[in-house]
Amino acid sequence: MNTVSEEWGMACPACGRDDSLDIAFEAWTRLTADGTDDSLPADSTHEWGEASACICSYCNWSGTVADTEIGEPA
């Protein structure tokens, strides 16, 4: 099993952990009378990139995905 840093080349620049990164992304959801349902849309893709907001849930660092890049994934 690969780590996030091995698979994605990313880790928190403050504490160095690679298992606590949360990324804000855009996704499709279905609007229903009761709210939203992420399991219903025909397009279930989601997107994020270098400018997406990112936080470390371990040390509370915040920045962008680009800030977490440590190099090319293996």
C-alpha cells in the first residue's frame, strides 16, 4: 500500500504528515426536496487542482494543494 507522498507527491509543509490532508473540490450533486444527494447525479466526477484549498487536519496548516507538493510521485 502506497502512502500519499508516494502516490501523489504531497505532504503537509508544516508537519510533514501525508495522511491528514483535506482538499476542497468541486463535485456534482443532485438537488432534492430534502436537500442534496451525492449518489444520484449522472456525472459523479470531482475535480481539484493546484489552486484548490488544502488543510492539514493534524496540525491545522492551511494553504493550497500547490504548497503541499514535495516532488514527482514514484
